[in-house]
Amino acid sequence: MNNQQAGAPANANNKDYLDKGLESAEKKFGGAWGQNTEKNRGINEKITDGARGLFEKATGKKVPNKVSN
């Protein structure tokens, strides 16, 4: 059974560069709050999705697939 069949988001296990960068910043600067990045996964997805949306709105271009899924 894959993640989509189990009810998980399609990209739950596919961390792109934005997701990895945010997790790295949390680990480095987040103190105790940033140590468990999997616990914050849902919030992180909302943050990176918002950042993608702002980029696309400001530039009129899609975020490159290499950077974002």
C-alpha cells in the first residue's frame, strides 16, 4: 500500500530542497522546539507551500522541480 492509499499526503515522504532547508534551520536555530522535525511536518508543509505560492505570484513562474515538488 502506498502513502496515497493510506490517506497520507502525496509528498509525505518526498522532502524537496525547501522542506529540507526549513528542517535544517529548525534543527540549528529552533532549540528544543526544532529537534523533532517530523512532529512539525504539517506546519512545515504549510510554510513551504505558502513560500512557493508567494514566489509564483511575485514572479509569474513556477518553482523549478529541482527545488520543489
